[in-house]
Amino acid sequence: MGCYAPLYRYARSLCGEPQEAEELLQETFKRALAAKRKPAAANADEIRPWIFTIMRNVWQNERRRISRSREIQFEDAAVPASGEDTEFGMTRKLLVSEVRAAVDSLPVIWREIIVMRDMEDLSYAEIAAILGCPVGTVMSRLARAREALRQLLTPRVSEVRR
Amino acid sequence: MMNCAAIRPRIALYVDREVAGAEALEFEAHLTECERCRREYNDLRETVDAVRGARPLYEVPEHAYATVERIVTDWERRERQRWWVPALAAAAVLVAVMTGWWASTVRSGYEQFAAQAHRNYAQRTFPLDVKSSQPQVVSDWLEPRVPFHLSLPNYPEGGPKRYTLAGARLMQYRGEDVAFLAYEMDRKPISLLISSSSRIMPSRGESYQSGELTFYFSSERGLRIITWKDKGLTYAQVSDLDVKGAESCAICHGAEGERRKFEGLKRM
């Protein structure tokens, strides 16, 4: 139960829409509770990647129903248009809403890794386990996502600075 | 000492706290000396700090917790039921097994008890409480002492007797009073144990059906034991006569007028 909020936020990163995220959250809990093998309740380190993995699997299995039109494969992912690529120097003045909008505009495959790492503090190893890929892939994907965010946020930073 | 080529791939690791200890110290030492690496680190640091500063990126709806809580509660309730049903089933099986074992013990115990009582009678190791060849005398003595109505018939009715009543004794089997009837035929002892206990269910040995009655024939250490239940009473007849099945009945009830009693005896 304690991980429902991070799970909801991860669901939002996957689905985009709140209603779909709630449905995914509910389905995830149902699947997790019905699972034959569950991590020990006391072992929080195992529970978090385990249930995130379930959520991702549920989402993948039902992605046709809940997919977003802008969802694209990682290999084809492109950095969203960011306007002028000025020197990046982000400050705390940057509006939180701008960050949210930038993250939301990312392809889902980058958005989810940003949410897992920078929002929910999952380790590289945990993310790798959830995504079913090597840690090196996590690092490279995370680097690309952050670079995309940097490009998206730079023009806004310039405006804020002015 | 790490150089720039070794440091740059580790910048993200450091920002994400994936390096620690001596490696982290070495990384920090390099940043203090290398402006280019420090600038790269600061850029990434600012991006990450800005993103992390926007936490929580998505507000969790208040009703989300209630929904999840309901799912968990429902699951817990079903889980309790799921475990209770097999547990109850297991308990039921255990009770059935134990009851079967207990009933089996009771069954075999009754037959063994009848056989041992017969041996004691045959060996004259205990005296009969009432000695008489008159069914009415024996019935009158037993009637007030046993927890069931007992009126011994004067078999065979009207014909010559192949056996004679010797008497009876009041015995106790598993805390209940039972009647031990002693007979003799050709100087050989025949006994009949009668109990009104509902816990005793004859089933040992071969079974034969006669009308609504089922007779069970078994042997124990040279003794023939026939058990049956009729009108709430359980009978165990014991003898050492070397006969089987319906012949056992014919010994005592072989008179013309009584043969009909067991002519329909069929093995089940």
C-alpha cells in the first residue's frame, strides 16, 4: 500500500491521462496481490522494482488500449522541438509547471525513466530490472532523456532569466 | 588519479549517487581541478535538480488511495476465505479419517470383545450370571439390567432343538451394558453378544445380504464370528463350528420352519 503514490506517478508517466493511470494502478495492485510469488513484506527493496515491473508489464500488455498517440519506440525517439538551443543554465526560478510540461512532452520511453530515476529515486539496477535491460542501457537512455529535457527547458530558462 | 576520459562517463553516476566511497572522493578531487568537467557536471546537476525540484510531477488523486485500499481489503477477505475453505476441508478429511479409524476400532473392537468373551465362556474362566435353558428366565433376568428390550425367542419354534440355551451374563463394552448369551450345541459353546450402542457398525469380513439385514462373516484365531445389526441392536455370534456363510445360520436355524430366514442369503 505504501508504494501506491510512486506507482500512480509512474502510471501517469506511462499513460499520460489520469483516468488511464488510475485504471493501470488498480490493475497493477490486482495482479500483484494475485501473484503466486511475492517478495517478503519486510523487504521493501524487492517490493518496489517488483511492483513497478508488474505495472509496466500490465501497461505493455494493454498498451493498445491505453497507449498515447505520441508514443514511439526508443530507437525512433526524437527530441521534441525546443526552439532556440541557447546555452543551458537552469535555475530554481524555472517554473515547476514548465518542467512538468517538458517531461510530459517526452516520448514515453524517456518519460518513464525520468520518473523512475528523478522522481521516484529508483537505482539504475532497479530500473534495469523493471525495464528488463542492462544497466548500460538505462544509463544511455537516461542520458538521452535528460539531454532532451535540457533542450526543451533552455529557452524557457532564458525567458525566466530575462 | 582519474583523467577526464574516465570522469565524464561517471558524471551521471555521481549525480545519481551510484558511486560512493573512494571513487566518489576521486571524482570530486578531479572536479576541483578540471573546469571543463566541472562545467559538464554543473549542467547535468542543474537539469536534474530542476526536474527533481518539480516533484511530485503528478498529484495523486485523493480517491486513488481509497480505491487501492478497497482492492487490498477485498483481496485480504478472499484470501482468508481461500485459506479457510481448504483448512476446513482438511479438518473435515481429518475428522472423517479419525472417525473412520475410530469406527474401525469400535467395529473390530466389538468383534474382538465378542471373541474374547466367547473364549472366557468356553474355558469357563468366568461364571454366567444366570444359568438356565429357559429363554424366558434368561430374558427376565437381563431385561431390567440392559438398556434395551430383550425377549429371547424359543427357537426353533415348535421343532426339536439343535442347541440349548446355557445362560447369560451382563458385561460392559465401552461403558455400556451388553448382554452375553451362552448356548451349547453338541457340547460346543456358541455365544451371542448383544449391544444397543449406536456406535457399533458391523462391517468386518465378508458380507451377505438377507432381506434388509446384512451379515458379516469373519474369523479370528479359529473362531467364526457373525455380526449383524437389526432394529437398533448389534449382534455378534461366535463359535468354533467349522462352517461358512449360510451354513452358520443353518446350524441353529436349520429346522424346516426357520430355513426361510436365511434362504435368501446372498453374498454382497
